[in-house]
Amino acid sequence: MTIIRILAVALSALVTTPVAPAAPARAVAPYVPCPAVKPPVAPPAAPSPPPVGPADLAVGGQSLATAGLSIPAGAPAAPAVTATSWVVADLDSGTVLGGCGPHEHRTPASVQKMLLAAALMPHLDPKQVVEVTRADLQDLDPASSVMGLVPGGRYSVESLWLGLLLKSGNDAANVLARVGGGAAGRQGGVQAMNEEAHRLGANQTHAATPSGLDGPGQYTSAYDLALIARATYSRADFRRYIATRVAEIPAEPGRPGFAITHDNTLLDHYPGTLGGKTGFTDLARQTYVGVAERDGRRLAVTLLGAETAPLGSLGEAAALLNWGFALSPGASVGRLVTPDEKKPDRPVAQVRAEQHGQAPTGRSMPWLIILGTGAAGAAGALAVLLLAVPWRRRAARAAARP
């Protein structure tokens, strides 16, 4: 009887365990090296970023599934830059005009502040007045970029957004994340950023700090930044803030007012610039997200891992924008996905079965009852078991065929 039971259990498991069809291999675009210029000083060594899964590589189109260059056929050569990844995209049509390693994980630095804006700007009243606490400022390096907040100072949310975007204020980022995070405080604001990245389809983006100061497991991609730029530039208030040259922060009792000036020099030096956000940390190197308009087209450029020389992130952004505007409006290598795109759903029956800990497919059959007991039953069970193995292999191969 023991042998019979063993055979029955093995046979039942074999029949009820679903056959997972071999997933068809996703096409990967041919690798073409990105045009690059060697910086005069080699950047410091950095940890290797995590790899990107095949499904995430293909978001926006198979031509973007590359760690190398992706540009339209017949397009003029892309400019050589020090940035290790970049994307040029049309904000209005969502067309991706070209990119270098568009989905590769990179460290964001302060361009991550745009994700903070995308996540919290829709939910915070710009007229709300917020008091700064010592905890908002205590973990900031005095040498880092700040707008000049002081403990006990009271500032409008609008002033904080201006300080965040014009001066890349890490102090403003901490306060806005705390206020926007509700009961969970600053960490709640960071969580809102990650939820917004997920909603936008920015699969390579994970925030660990609200400011973009380096944190564990913090990454983004040039493609994700284009998605985030499209979300932020769809808002009139964000467009107004990011294009402001100088903002006056009002005085309050015992504290004088002060002015903050936009640190993005492209506003006055690249025709049609609608604003942009710079970033730098030793780990991220120079990063940039910017938008310019020409002949009715609004192009976004996102770049990561650039070096100060020979052009710097702003010079490389200008070169990439010139290249993008020179392309015909119909040129494309992919598209920016939208938040409302329907994700593939699993069958309801399968989901319900998994929720109850059941196998998603297949039915259990009382093989001992069918085959009987005793030696004959054991022999029959063994025969069915041996026949079932090649049958399941054939089924798996058939399911894997396109």
C-alpha cells in the first residue's frame, strides 16, 4: 500500500501542477555604442548599477531595449557626450526621438526633485504656511545646495517650491516631503514619490531621499525622467515655477526677506528654454532634465552621468536638443507610456485561486480510485506516470511556440 500511495501522490502532483510555457524571448535592439567623448579627468569609481529586466527594457518600444544608442534610421549622428545615458523626447506627442541606454539604472542627484514635485504638487495648497523644524535641517550637509531656510521660520508652500526648483534646495525638499507625507512625515513623502513613479510607469526609479542626495538603492533612468518631466510640465504652476528667474521670499518678524535666483543658465542662453533642473553628487556626477520649445515643438532632454568638461551637463543638453530639433517631426524610436495604459490582467479565476493558495490551473483527480488498489493499481499508476512525463513535455513545447 505504501508504494501505491507514493505513486498516487507523485501522479497527482504531476497532473495538477500547471505547465509553465516557456516565455518567448523578448527582442533586444542591436547594440550600437553611444557616441562618447572622454572627459579630461576620469570620474571616480562607482558601484555597478543593478541590471534591467527584459520586460522593463522594452517599455516604450523594442528599439529602446538597448544599453547602447537608439536613433531613427537615416538620422544624423547624435552628438558625442560624456553622459552615460540620455533621452530626447517630444513632450506633446510622447515620441521618443532617440536615446543612449534609455532604461539603464543611474543615480539621479537633484533631478529627483522633479519626482517630488510630480508626487506632491497636486496635493499641497501653495498658500499653506509651514513652519520649519530643526529635524528638517539637521541631516543636511552645510555645503549642500539649500534655499536658506531657518528653524522656526514660516514659509508658504509656493516659496518652498520656488526654493526647490530655482536653488535646488535640499532644505525645501525635506520640508515639502514632511508636509506632504502626512502622519508618516518625510518618509511618507518619499513613499508618495515611489508610488507616483509606479503610477507613471517609471519602472527604473526608486527614491530613498526627497532631495536626490544619495541614498541606498536610489536609481532612475533617462527614460523615466522623461516620463516625470512630461507629468510635471503638464501643470501650469510647475511651468511657472521652473521658468522663474528670480523669486522674492517675503520677510517675517525678526527675519529679513531674501531673493533666490534660478541656477539653470540655459534659461537665458538657449533659445526657447522653458526651464530645467540640474543635479550633482560625487556618485551621480552631473545630471539634467530640461525642456525647450521651437517651431511649436516642445522637446525634453534628460541626461545622467555627465562630467564637468568639456561641455558640462548644460552644454551637452543644448547639443542634444539641437540634434532633436533637427530631426523631422515624424522621427521616432519609441514612445513615452502614459499612466492610463491598461496593464495585462490575469484571469479572474486564476487570481482567486492564487488568493486561496490553490494551483492556478489543472484539476486534482483521485487516481487511486480510477486505477484501483493493489498490485494492479500500482502497475497502472506507474504506467500512467511514465506516459504522462513525455506528454507534459510535448505540451510545454507546444505552448512555447509562437
